[in-house]
Amino acid sequence: MNKSELVSAVAEKAGFSKKDSEKLVNATIDVITGALVKGDKVQLVGFGSFEVKKRAARLGRNPKTKQTITIPASKSPVFKAGKALKDVVSK
């Protein structure tokens, strides 16, 4: 399912127009993104949680040249599914 399919599904399920549903989906994504940028964790009970994980700098190896390189520290967003979502999907 891509974003336009999600917008259509939300419009059908909620009884909104596609234009209103698109605004809703975009606003939801923007709010979650903004919270993650600030370092906050977003928890949707029963669905899951979004958070930012930090990776420390580490040494790696270029497989082509076998040269040791330093991989810089980074942050990446992660999603952890909640129990209710896991239970529904596993059935």
C-alpha cells in the first residue's frame, strides 16, 4: 500500500473526502516526524511506538579494498509494533 492508496482507504473508512483524508494523513506524518526530530518518542497504544535510536561511531571495513574505515555516529527512526498489532497480524 502506498500513500495514495492509504489516503483512499482512510477516506472510505472514515467517510471523509480524499482531499480531507490527504490533509489528515500528511498532518499525522508531519506531527510524528516533528516529534522524532525533537527526540521525543511517539506511542500509539495498541499499535506501536516510534522513536529515534542512536548508533555510536564504529570501525568498518570496505569489502572491495579491505581498508579499515570509520563509520560515523548516526540516528535513525525505528518503529516497534505493539502487542495488539502483533496479535492481529499473527492470526
